[in-house]
Amino acid sequence: VLITASASSDSVDSPAANLNAEGVLVTVIPVGNAVSSAEAQKIASSASRVFSVPSFESLSVSSIDLQLSTQTNLCSTILSVQTGCEACACNRNGTSPGSVCDPTTAQCVCKSRTTGTQCDQCLPGYAGLAGTLEEGCSGIPPQLSTPMLALNTSTSISISWFSPTSPNGIIETYTIYRDGSKLTSVAVDVVSIIDGDLQPGTTYSYTVSATSPAGEGAKSTVAALRLPGTNPEGLVAPSVSSNSSFTIEYVIN
């Protein structure tokens, strides 16, 4: 499809005829003010390629082989020469792949969680526009499963958890809570920590949550572990003889 900046096709009729003679099917669209954007779209609707060059003087099959490129929207191609044709400045992260914007309003086809004429904004409740997301933006992460606790030393506990299988977007951090208060936050690639300097004989409870650009998800259910107490102190070994019969009783608190 050859597009001219004037209302006449005279400037390209000759090279177009040469290309046709060489086996290249060419449609000439003299845009100017003579053809509306809707008409231009209709004319080129069957074209799989759009070829646009500043001059048609030296058009040839070889130059097309080098410069031909696929266009998803004819309207963008003829913007500079066609009054009334809106630019399709779609945000590639928020726009449905392979879609074409409306040539009159320039409204792009947004992903399920994006909005705006250019699909460059997240819908309320979502955040973090990203091309890697099928929906375009992240939602609040789901509740994580109960963390796993293990005795590390007499004064430390190992805490680990599983990443969600359906994160509802991009997880950025995990937050660990001890006895209801925030202990620490870690990067998304960290799924275990050691909590140290704890008191023997004390029970500790833990929950974990995930955070995305949209916010923090619900805390997991509680997991608890009691650290063993210290060895008893102040006991004196009994004195016995070989012929004595005795019973030893003592209580460890």
C-alpha cells in the first residue's frame, strides 16, 4: 500500500506500475484531503503490509524487501498527512497484544486491569503496570499458607513459607510477624529466615504475608513453637551406700 501526502496519485503511478509489473500487488492511496481516514482504512483493510517512504522516485522491489514492515494500524502511518486520523499511542504494557486502536477516537484495546485512552493506567484496586502480566496490573496477593517452624538452636527458630501458586500479580516482598508485631520484610526470592536471640522456655507465634504493587495481602494463619527450657540448676546428688534402699523424687519446673 503506497500512501501519498497529496490528493493526487500522479507521483506514484509510474513506480506503482513498475512494481505491479514485477509481481508486487500495489494499492495507491492518495490521502491528502480527498480520502477520509475511514476510507483509507477500508481500502487497506486487506493489506498485510504497509510501506511508507518519503519519496517514491526510486521505489523498487529490492527497496521494499529491505524496508517493508508490518503495521498494526494504518491510522498511525497516515497521521502526518491525514486530518482527522488520531494517533494510536497505545501503551504496550497495558494494551492487548495484536489489537488495533479506534482510528477516530484513538482508544486502545486495554487489558482486563488497565484503563485510559492509551491503556496506560491501572484500574482502581490494581497497581504496577507491567507488560509481563496478562491482566496488565497486579492485584492484592492471596493469603499465604501457614509458615513452617523448626528449632534451629536453643535460642533461635527457623521460619519458612511457600510462594503462592497464583500470586494475582507480581510479588515484591514478604513480611514476617512475630507475636503479632512486624519482625522483618524480605525480597521475593527469600522464602526462609532465622529468628534469633529468643528466650528459652518461651512460645513464639509467626505469620507471613505477601506484598505486591497493589498492597499487602492477608496474613497467614498462625504457626507457634515453644523453645525448650534451660537445664535445671541447684540440684545436689544424693549420698548413698551399697546396701541402702532408697527412692529419689524431684520436680523440674
